[in-house]
Amino acid sequence: MREAKTSATTGKAIVRMRGLSKSFGDNVAFHPHDLDIQEGEFLALLGPSGCGKTTLLKMIGGFLAPTTGTIEISGEDVTRYGPEKRRTNLVFQGYGLFPHMTVRQNVAYGLKLAQTPKKQMDEKTDRMLSLVHLDGYENRMPQALSGGQAQRVALARALVMEPTVLLMDECLSALDLQLRKEMQDELRTIHAALGGTYVFVTHDQNEAMSLATRIAVMKDGNIVQQGSAKDIYENPASRFVAGFVGEANMIKGRRAGGQIHAPDLQCAVTSDGVDCDITIVIRPDVIEFANPELQYDFAMLGTVQSKTYFGSHLSYDVDLDHGRTIKLTQTLSPADSTPEVGQQLRIGWNADRCKILEAE
Amino acid sequence: MQDQKTKILLAPAALVFTGLFVVPLSYFFVISFWRIRLYKLVQDFSFSNYVSVFQEYMHAAVFTFFISLTIAIVTTFLAFAIAYLVRFKAGRFGPFILYIAMVTMFGGYLVKIYAWKTILGTNGILNSAMLWVGMIDEPLSWLLYSPVAVVLTLLHFLLPLALLPLVGALNSITDDPILVARDLGATGYRTLVDIILPQCQPGIVSAFALSFFISAGDYVTPRLVGGPDTFMVGNFIESQFVNRLNAPLGAALAFSTLTICLIALALFRILLSRSLAPK
């Protein structure tokens, strides 16, 4: 998992949303929220389909008028402005290339509309095409491009406008894994090179973690948690976030009198806090095959049920004796012994590496 | 094996095409170089029919050309406006509008002609209404039996036909490029000219060609509502075949008209694609 880059933000909110919401009839697509986007930030709106992330993006871009609330961009109230009047540009999920224009005409179209002088327009277009590695493809028609190339044209066409905020709607989701990774690297490079504020929508937690300086996790029209990838991964605020961002083992239990009791746990652990139902969230990489010489806060006996090889690490499903399955991953180093399927062994983890969620 | 099968499967279509299109057209093309002597067809190879077309019917050809061009342009323009409404503005009423337009086709061609006679006639609805309102003191006689009546009648007949290729063309345009254009700062007009129109060129050409060719070949409308001064080429072709029994001259007239129409269509296509080409 890539560590979120420390953001080059200046701490100045370039987009300021207040009480923003959107309803379609009785259906609330996005509940009222205040949200600021800092200048220079790379913000991911992460959530499952139907969570309202695209609705929010389209409101920022001016494609949807909010039901309530206001949006300010660079200090100007743009709530009632359409996309043509906002200095935002959106890269669509389907790219939306102009099929009757060449790559160059596609990229230059916005500049032409802005009546940029010819020389300047050509320079900017050339620079942008080479930035996205499309030199030599200027005169191709969109239907003669691969998915990755089409994606780059769409990106270049938006970037050439030097938008105050660049918006991207699941724009990598149509690419295969290899290409998606490449494009993620490139997006990061471009963001570092050009600066600017980027907001992108994704349902892919890996993509959000690898690109974003801040992630806003969304569910049912709400932003349920915001923070860096590390914050969210290590301190999920809810079972939903824990399950959606990264893999997690979740064990239900109850805290009473400073003691945790969980039917699935073979041990009792102390925990401070009020008496309530709790969920223990344990990331698979936190759990180890117990080293007999070490003490663990949580330790239990299990049987290896399956073992999957991922190159850099192994992933195991370990059955606890009463049927509960725990996922754990083991980073490989040559010295490690790797347990086999069917082997019985102890697993363990420490309390400071897991997260205890109080009942929701 | 596969080739054999494909050929067999294509045979009926090829047969129909040959029997109904290729053979008759070739036949009339050949006899357009023949002559009539004593009411009988005589084999020949002479351009005399084409010479008489040029000498005697040029005025009709020019008139037909301009009236058909007017009808085709107006029809295509209006059909595009309706198709645009159906595709972009009418929302869920779009299919309903289209349905209504299609239903009028069931009315038939002659019914529409008679409908316009009752609307435009001296005692027709339009004149009566204008008299009643006091816009005019006596009925306008030039409404019916004039080129205007021909244009209106054919426009009414052709509009649903021209609508179909345009709705098809507009429906095949996806929303994303249109939204992108707006996002890049395009006004509604620029989006129409730069993004929408270039993508529905084939539909525009089809709509134009349909209305242009049908108008240019029509002879019933001009006869019934066109009046004594509105003789179109179709009327002359018909009379060569039916009254004068001079099929060679009729054929020559038909092929001359067809050639002019095809040239006009080619020019229209070129002009359209030039003016809509992205710069």
C-alpha cells in the first residue's frame, strides 16, 4: 500500500461548499454537507456505486444544480453557473471524445472556444500532447485510439484549459489493470509537474490510496470519513469504512467493565471505555503466525484453510476452532517458513495495532 | 462452403434488386436513345431525345430544380428542429412526438393533398378565417393552385419521412461529447454547430435526398394543387409516357432529371461537409 504523498496544499480552500445537497424527487442523492477542497490537493471521492460521489462531482463541475447550499470556487459564488462558466474541467468516465475531430482538434477545442491566439494555442496543445505521451498521434481520429490513448486525450483536453479544479469521474475504470497502474503513475507525475487541484471519483480503494492526498469515503449520500489513506486505513470510523477501504477482519463483541468479551475470541482483553457493543477491526497484515517467544494481546489457535500466493505476500484463511475464519497476510522473506493448508497453529496480534469501534 | 451458403442466402435479395431496380432502369436508359416511329419503338442510338429535353423542357427542369430545392431545404430544416426537440428537449415526450408524426403518414398522400385543398381554397379554412378576422376583404386566390401550395403540401407529406433519418442520427450521438463541449466553454449554438451537426451529417444528407428526390419526381401534387403555372418535370414525364406515348423522350427526360438531382445531391454533400468540417 502506497503511503499518501504529503500534500502540496497551501491550506487555502479553493472550493468551499456549504450546506450542499442534491435530491432527485424524494430520493436524496447527497445529504447536506460542508466540504472544503484545498488548493493543490488531490482529493478522492471513494465509495460504492450509488453513494452520491458522482453527484457531488457533477455539482462541483456545474452539471447538476444543487438542491440546497452554495459552492464557491476561488472565492466566487458559482452555485448558479453552468459548466461553461466555471473554471473546472471534467474528464468523463466514457471520455466523451469528439468522434469527428482529430486528437489535436479534440485537445485544442477549448482553447479555440476561448479564442486563444493560434500560436499560443498550438504551443499549449503540443506541450499537453507530449506531456501525456501522444506526440505523433495528433492526426489520429478517436476511433483509431486504444482505451489508454483515448483516456490520455480526454485528460489532455481538460488539462490544457488549466482548470482551477480538475474533476475526474472514474476515468481509469475502463482500463485494464496494467494500464490503470501506468495511468495512476502518470497522473501522479502530472499533478506533481503542473500542480493544481484534482478531485476524482472512484470505487477502487487501491486507486484512491495510490493517488489521493485526501480521501473522502462516501456511503448513501453521506461523507462518512475523510483523511489521508493512512488515517482511514488505520483508524476507520465505522465498520463500513473498515470493510470498504482495505481488507479487514471484524469481530463483534461487548465491552463491559473494561474487559472485552467476544464469542469468537478465545481470550479476554482489557479495554478502556464505556460499556457497549463493540467491533474489533483487525487488518490482515497485523496478524502474525505466533512466535512462541513473543507475547500477544490477542492469541488463538486455528487451522490453515487456504493459502494464496501473491508474489510479494501470501494470504491465508485461518479457521478458528469454532468455525470463524480470520484472514491474514504474511509478507515473504526467504527466511520465513510458510505454514501449509491443514496445519494447526497459533495466530496473534497486539491491541495497539487493531481498532476497536464502539457500536454504531 | 461458407461462401456458397452466403451466396444462396443473398440470392433472393439480389434477385429482387435486379428485377425491380437494375432491369427497369437499364431498360429505360437504353430506350432513352431509341425513337418512336408510327407509335412503335424503333431501336436506334441517337441523342435527339436529350437534345429535345434540353431545348424544350429546360424551363420545367430549372423550375423543378428550384422548387424541389426549396422543399428539401425547408423540410430538412424543420425535420431537424423536430428531431432535435425529440432528442434533447422533449424528455419522455420525445417518443410521443415522434409517434404523432409517424401516425400522420397513415393518412396517405392523396388525403394530404385534398386536406390542403380545403385549407387553401378560395372558400377554404384559411381564407374564411382571415376574412372573419378582417385581415383581408376578399379571398386570396393565389393560395391554392400555386407553387406555394405545392411547397406546403409536399412539405407536409415529406416531413415525417425526413424526420426518421434525423432522429436516428441524433439518437446515435452520445451525451458525453455534448457535455464536454459545454464544459470547455461552448455555448448552445457552438455545441450545435461544432459537435452535433457534424456527427449527424449522414442523417441530414438522407433527409435532404429523400425530400429532394421525391419532390423532383412528383407529378400528382403539382397537378392537383399547383395550378396552370406549376408544371414540374414529373408532369412532362408522365405526359410523354401516358398521353404522347413517347417513352424514349420520357425516359430521356427522367434520366436528365435524375442526373441533375444526383449532381445537386453530390454538391449538397460536399458543401455540407466543408462547412461542418472542424477547423
